[in-house]
Amino acid sequence: MHSSTLFGLLAAAAATVLAKPCKQDHQAAAAEVKCPIVFDGRVKATAVPTDFDSYSTSIFNPDYVKGQNLKWSDILKFPNTPTAARFDNATYKPFEVTISDASIFQTQKGFRRAGLQLQGDTNTGSPGSKGVKTIHFSLRWDAQRALNLSHEYLNVWHEASDYSANQFNFETGAILGQSGLARDTWKVLDRKNKQIWSTPIVKNDWQNFAITLDFDKNTLRVYYSQGDEPLKSVTSAVSNDNSGEGQYQIGILKKPTGTSDVVNSGYQESKLNEGLIYGSLFIEDSANGCVSL
Ligand SMILES: *[C@@H]1O[C@H](CO)[C@@H](O)[C@H](O)[C@H]1NC(C)=O
Ligand SMILES: *[C@@H]1O[C@H](CO)[C@@H](O)[C@H](O)[C@H]1NC(C)=O
């Protein structure tokens, strides 16, 4: 190679480096939602915890599903994260769902749970369980309130209206009765609790998920990306029984260990202080194959 050519290449490379804008202080622009939103679970940047205690100010059901003596203002936190979730712009902020020893719903002493239901997502007749819908959510691990992956956690699911099954479960940790599955992954399980996809938990970045439920064709399809990357389809439209209507639930349901009656008994450590950070939560209409990526 001629030394003049080499010099030219080096000069060009140096110019490229210098021309690169410094983006450290700037948040990448939020991705646009392309399809009609059926339920918007994105929390306004101006929201305060007590907004979530009443129907008139909450986007969620203020009464469910949580410890009997807790209010949602006791449960939800608004952590500062280094970046916003992919579909959250400056109008929205991340929220954290937490559980403690008081997170006992009704008489379910085996579980610790705090699950958000979207207002309007009724147990029967909801637009969320008709046609083709995609639920979007982004997650961020909180090292200060780490989940204990020796337990099984449900984080996002759709429960049939007669409460006999969940059409899908998005989970992490040690799935009871399935010791062959890795613990430190996010996993999507179908109605029969069979894992159809998983990805390792990333502890210092957003992970973005979308699940399309086709209630006519009885399929489910998973999309995933990390950080600001566009979502990519990571499964085919897997056959799944989506019948039975019901509701979405978003948050934490932690199962106990050491019991076959997980609802009512088993082991939960005390002085629990666990949480999971959510952002970019919404359900969009995916009729005609529309999915925001
Ligand atoms: C954020 O997005 C919403 C629609 O998704 C839009 O109405 C709003 O103006 C945007 N806000 C900012 C600060 O970009
Ligand atoms: C995690 O859960 C296991 C199983 O219940 C328990 O033995 C262990 O003490 C827990 N770890 C922490 C840090 O609480």
C-alpha cells in the first residue's frame, strides 16, 4: 500500500471519529406507537403515588390485586433510570411494582403478589381478549430490590375469566416442577405451562417484550429487543388456546417453595423487599398484522 493512500485512510478515520456527535447527555427519541392503543399503561411523568389509589386518577384498577392492607401508593415507586424505556418519551416515566411481607391478597398466604389490571380491561367482554392484540412492556432489573430466582415469579399474564388457567405466562426464576429450565431468564410459557421462548436477564439495561395474542386463530407470538433496538419477532405464531376471555395482569406474583399447595402454604422469606421496574406498557390493536416495533 502506498504511504499516501495509508495517510488518506488514517485521515478519513480520524475525521469520522471527530465528526461523531457527543450523545451522552441526550436520550434517544422514543419509538412511535404505530397501531391503535386499546389500553395505555404508560404512566404520566407528572403522576404521584396517590393517583393510583382511586378510579378517577389511576389508569389501573385501584382495588386489585394486592395485599389487603396496602394501597397502590404503598406499592408503586418511580425510580430514576439512566434511560427511558423504548416507547416512553418525556411524557411518561417508569414505575416499579414492589412486594413485601404485607403482599398477601385475600387469604392467599402462599403467594406474595401485586398485580396491576388496566382500567376497562373487564373480566368478560374486554376488547383486550378479542381479535388480535399485542401487549408491550419493557423491564429493568432493580439490584436494590432483587428478585430471588430460587422462586417462581409471574410478571405478565392473561388469566381466563373463570380463573381456571392463564392463556400465557411471562415469568422468571425457578419454574416449579420444571427444574430443567434455567432460572435467570425471562420466559414465555403457553397455556399448558410449556416454555416457548426465553432470554437471559440483562441487569443493566431495558429489555423490551411484546406478545401478540390472536384470539381468532389461537396463536401467540413473541417479540424482543434490548435497549433502544427495534423489536424483532423471536417465535413464529405458535398455536395456543387463547379462549376463555379474562384479564391481563402486570406486576409480581411470587410463588412459595416447599409445598404442593402454592396458593395457601409454603415458604416465603420474611423482610421481603423486592421490585421490578416497568415501562412502555400498552396494549395495541394488531388487526391486519400491525405491531409497533
Ligand atoms: C409523547 O408521545 C405522545 C404520544 O404517544 C405524544 O402525545 C406526546 O406529545 C409526546 N411527548 C413528547 C414530549 O414528545
Ligand atoms: C431465596 O429463596 C430460597 C428458597 O426459598 C431461600 O432459601 C433463600 O434464603 C432466599 N434468599 C434470600 C436472599 O432471601
